[in-house]
Amino acid sequence: MRSSRLTTTAVAVAAISVLATACTGQSEAGASDDPNAKTTINFWHGWSAPAEVKAVQDNIDRFEKAHPNITVKVSGNINDDKLNQALRAGGSDGPDVVSSFTTANVGKFCSSGAFTDLKPFIEKSKLDLEKTFPKVLLDYTQFEGKRCALPLLTDAYGLYYNKDAFKKAGIAAPPKTLSELADVAKKLTVEKGDTYQQLGFMPNFHGYETVVSHYMPSWDHAYFDENGKSNIAQDPAFAEMFTYQKKLVDSLGGYTRLEKYRGTFGDEWGAKHPFHTGQVAMQLDGEWRLGMAEDAGVDFEIGVAPMPVADDEADSYGKGYLSGTIVGIAPASKKQNAAWELVEFMTSDTEAVVNFSNGIRNVPSTLQALTSPDLKFDSRFQTFLDIAQHPESSTSDGAVNGATYQLTLQDFGYQYEKGAVKDLQAGLEKTARQIDTDIAKAKAK
């Protein structure tokens, strides 16, 4: 679930920007402790909902049973801003093991030394990463060859749909291509004066989860070229996505009308989410939405499917956007070997990952856990397990300045969808130059 993941990407980026100037990245400095000695380590995480906190503690209890010499002191509801302050301060009260929901900042975590380089620990323990984790997860937990994090559960994004609304509209199955999505969204939209009784799909970039990075996996795409330069003006997938999204916005009533309707939506993490209430009939969202919708007591049957793909990429249907929780070791920790014991257990022990997945209701992050018979989930959850294992599922590329390039691209999207930018190609070229400038400045620091 993401009910506690309320730190915005912008806040996270700002926090890590400060952090980048405060860490030396000397991973060996605190790795001389005896992991078999009796010790206490601090684990900081971001979960805060009671069920999530319990799942974390249950996982820690299992670790302490397997490692009776190590006691783990747990601190929850830690966002990246709080984490930044603690890593800068160091000291015995600071974290030894740290986790973050912001996979987009791994590039900054690794390049700045905010998280310790895990290579020495991985080599010493002979953990075979390729045989343990899906490739996409390995990609988003390293940057330019430096591995400073490991994946701890996965988020997979798909398409939720109101089966009752589909039946009423005479629609037999969820859309598989983007042209089908547009057609179905139109058929499901029920007008009510100058607003809507039901909207087929909320396409606006301010809509819940309908952001550039979540749309893009429907196309084969690359944010950067082989030289590390922004590729958004050269790769036709980006122009195709913005063109498609703008056309969908216009066909469903236009930006202004949709924004007015969006203003009537309840909180994304509450019972009055627009998919729960029936205000929207289809929703791009992560695996946690299924449990949240069921908990909210929706009065319709929920369907789950992969997000539709570009029409000329129909054979790749089943893929989707992946992200997830990451975990690493604090550079200032004087108990890094003991800390590694916890990191290795939480991320690679199949039983631990399966039990944690069952408790948190996220997708497991190891290959063995993804196919474990001990997973307990609604049959519809299988869709997300399949997306997590699809060879063409993807995530956002890492960058030395973290998610800054995504925010820049998202800001461009806000301007384009409302018609403030008329020349798409010129806008993409300008945005690409800004992305390259920001990255160059970050590297120069």
C-alpha cells in the first residue's frame, strides 16, 4: 500500500539535494564491526498505517529470531526529509539501515554517497543478484554501475476498471491498446449538465497516478541516449504519448472541464477516491489500490488488467510501470556488517519477502517469492505479479540529480495539455535542453 507515502517527489528531490552535499560515500568506514557480536541497530522506514507498521515489525521479529545476537530498533513514518536530516547528523541514534519509497532518487543516492556502496557486502556474502531479483528492479537500485540499494517489495501499475459500468455500456473486456482505451473511455463517460455523472478515465496529468512516467511504459522508449543526453525530443515515443494524452483530454471534454471535475474528487488515499465512488470507471494505479478499494466497500465488481499499450506494440501487452521500496545502509553507521545482515535478510530471504508481501500487500521483489505458493492474495492480484515479471515492463531511468528531470518533463506536460504550448516538438527540444543543463550543473557540484 501507499497510504503513508505522502511525501511528494518534489520534497524528496529537495531533501536529497541537501543530503548530496553532506555525505562522503566512504562505504568501508564503518564496516569493521563483528556481525556475530551482540549489538543493536536502527532501521528507519516510511510506513505508518497500523497494518503496515505491524507487517514491518513482524518481519523484524523473524529476523531477530534468525539472528538472536542482533536487536533491531525500528522507527517508522520516516520520509526522505527526515532521513536526510538523520544521515547528515550521524551519531549512535541515527539509522544504520534506511529505506525509501523514492526509487527515482537512486541516481542521487548512489552518486552522492548518501547510501553506502553495497558491492563489498554483496561479494562477501556471495549473493547472486541476477538469480535473485528481476532485471528492472536491479536496474533501479543502482546508478552507473554503483549499487547502493536493493529492492524491498515492488509496485506494479495496471488498469482498474468498473465491471458493472462495463456491462452497462456493453463493453465485454478491458482495452488492450491505447486506441481501444480512448474508445472505451468515451463510451463509459456519462454527461451530467456541464459536468459528469461518470467519467470513463481521468487523463489529466494532475489526475491520481496519471503522470508522464506512468504513461510512458505503454510505449517502447528511452529517456536518455547512449551519451547520457536527454532523448525526449529525438525518441518519437514521447511526442506520441503527449499527442495521445492531449487528444484524450480534448475528446473527454477538455482540460478546463476535466480539471473542474477533478476538484470534486476525494483524497487519493481515502475511501472517497474517485474510482471507489464510481466517479471514474477506469483508473491507472498500483497494486495497492485493489486492497484499498475492497476496504472502502465499493458497490461494484472490480476488474484488473495491464495498462493498454501503443497500437503498433500490441504484442507487448501485459507490461507496465514498476517501482518500489528500496533499502540501503547509512554511510555513517559504525555497524555496517550487522546492518548488511538485516538488508540481506529482508531483501533476499524468500520466506521473509513472501511474508512481508502478504502483510504489506505489495508485489514481492524476488524471483522465487513471485512464484511462491505461500503468497496469499486475491486472484486478481496475479495481474500485478505477471506485470512485475514481464520482460518489457520498465521504470524511469536514474539520473545524477534524481527525479529532477521527471519533474521538468511533468511541468512541460501541464503546459501542453492545457494548450499553453502550441508547438510540441519545439517544447520537447526546450525541455530536453533544460534537463541536460540541470544534469550538467549537478555533475559540476
